[in-house]
Amino acid sequence: MTRSLTAKGSNDEKCTDNRLGIGMIGDISFVTFITRPEVLFSFGLVAVVILIGVVFSRIALTGSKVFGLVSLFFGVVIVANLIMANRAISTFPGLEVSNSYVASQSFDADRAAQNDLGWVLVPEYDNVGKELRLAFTDRTGFPAAVVNLEVMVGRATEASDDTRPKFVSEAGVFVAPLDLQIGKWMMQVEAKAADGTAFRQRIDLLVRN
């Protein structure tokens, strides 16, 4: 099944890193969700806490045992937080630009230049043929003269699945083989016009079964 992914947002927004387009291709499955490492870790943590509670319910409580139970509880909480924080940082550092101040200096000029191009990007993902198509058109509706196209596709919250498809131009449409699994994805598109003007857009994708 093929679905069109139409980018939304005003021309003033297209140069930002906000989520400008929303492609609805589906929902993440329950099995995929519960088999994620962080979810399995949470289930294991709950099981350990229940086991500890059962053990202590069968023995007589003393001051030292209560102190040990409280210490164990807070120890588990601290270890869990450290593990989850480490996983969050290692999978997605959250860095968008290396220097936000420098990037802000040319933001308005870059946005105005991109708006002057009048380009419209229409992405389309073929879930059967496993292909991603990008159609750039100019203000006249004809294929835009795109050069230096770079696209990064990845998860919205993880960097481990980031990939950069290799596109080829077919009748004015850029096509790349790409197998996207179920769940949420995002696409960062960077291209240039023949005169060197930069075009940037971020699009959100949702792949369903």
C-alpha cells in the first residue's frame, strides 16, 4: 500500500527544525512496544520488587531489616534512574546544532532565501515496494532544479536507527530504496538550488502495519 506524505506548514516555518510535515503511515504494534529494552527492564524491576516484598512478608521484621529494606528500595530506584538516563543519552543526545547562537545569526536570511525559492516537497513512501520518493516542485509546478540532496531518516527519539538513503533521480522524482519498520520516524531533508540557496525541511512519518 502506498501513501502520500504531504508536508504541512507555512513558508515561514519551512526553514526551522520544527516538525513541519506529518505522514500518517500507521501505528506501532503492541508486541513491538513491549519488547523494547526499556519496557522489558521496567517489567523486570517490578518483578524484583514483588519478589522482595514476598520474601520480607514471610520473616519477622526488626529494626535492622527495616533499614535494609528501605536501603534496598532506594538503591533500586537510584540504579534504575542511572540505567535509564544512560540509555537515554546514549541513544539520543538531543543535539540539533553544535552552536545555536551561530545558527541564529543567519536564520532570518536563510528562511527568506528558502521562501523565495517557492519549492514544495511532497514525500511518498511505498510500503510494498519499500521505496521513498521525494518530489520537489518550484512555484510554477515544474520539477525543481535540486542539487546536493541529503536526507537522514531515523527514529524521533533514538540515533541508533539513523540512515541516509541514496537517491537517484527518475523523471524529476528522487527515489531511494528504504525499508521502514513499524513505528514513528522522522526525516530531515537538506538540498540546494543551482544558485546555492539552501532548502531544509523536517517531516514526521508514522509507519503502520
